[in-house]
Amino acid sequence: MKYMQTIQTISSKLGNARLMAVSKTRSVEEIDAVYNCGVRLFGENHVQEIVQKFTSYRPDGLELHMIGHLQSNKVSKVVPLVDMIESVDSIKLLEKIDSEALKCRKTMDVLLEYNTSGEESKSGFGSREDMFECIERAFELDNVRLRGLMTVGPLEHPENTQDAFRFLKNLFEECRIRYGEKLADFDILSMGMSSDWELAVKEGSTLVRIGTSIFGERHYD
């Protein structure tokens, strides 16, 4: 199969981390080919693509995560179709997800996104205090479940990637200590993409988000 060797090579170096195939801009046929190589977790960045691809296409066992910036006015479209939202970066967004999950009679797993590089082009919490406030608000909501943290490594200064990953790992552990049993399901540290996933795994990532290294370079219209 077209993608098998690449997937096997990546998987052999993951240790206990899980592989996500990032399928933004990719066709259902390409997704299906990767699925047939054994990958079951896919990530998408844009609500419109999720709706177009996954409203009717959903093979057995396929798990879908929303990993891109999510606007509150689009939450209602994505909640029915995904298994996790990795990009929660505000209390307002968390509350909207909870409200829409209630309508769908589901509990939505979420990750809190932290901007570990401080780059203005990125989404994510910019302070620990704001993130802790969001965690505490989540304890009051019935239809969201906090599963962990997510970050995107530095884009402008990739030499700081290791520091960014270590910061998030330490913050992840601090959350678990600070809130104890209230974060019983807090077990996912999503960091690492095609350019830096091996470093992310070394620094404790439990989930890597890989697109280009699996599918090849993207070609935008």
C-alpha cells in the first residue's frame, strides 16, 4: 500500500505515543488509503472540511479530532462529528462546546491548547492562570471532559522547540498534582508534528499529529 512503509517507520519510533494522521486538504480517498494501512486516528483543522468529508464517510473504528482553531459560532457543526476537540483556548469556547454536546447527548473530550512559544500567530492560552481558571470552570460543566493539553511547537524560532515541549510536559504534571482525582482522565499530551515529532516523543508526548510526513507536501489552490 502507498503509505504503509512510511507509517510503519514512524510507528516503530513512537514508543507509547499514538499516531494521528493529519488529513487537512486530503481527499476521502487518501484518508481511506491511510486507514487501510492501520491508522485509526485522524485530525482536521477546518470545520468546513470536517463537514464535507465526515458527514457520510466514517469507517469502523475511525476516530476524528478537531485540532485547528475553533470559532464559537462553528461549534454546533463540529461537535456531532468529532470525538475530541484539541484546541480549546477559552472559557467561552468550553462553555459553547458543553452546550452543544448536551444537545447531542454526548460528553465531548477536549484538550486545552497552550501557546508555549508566545507567537502572536498562534491560538492557545497565554498564561497558566487563565488555563487553571478554565480547568476549574470545566469541573462545573457536565458535558465536557478534560483529557489533557496540546501545543504547536515554535514556528518562528524552532531552536526553542525542546524548551516549549518541556514547559508543556511540566505544566501537564502540575495540573495533575494540583487537581488530583478531579482530573482522573487527564492523560493526553498532544505535541509534535512532522518536523519535530521525534523530539516531542522524547519529551513525553503521548500523541503526535503528522500530516506531511505521511501524505507528502500539501498543494494549495
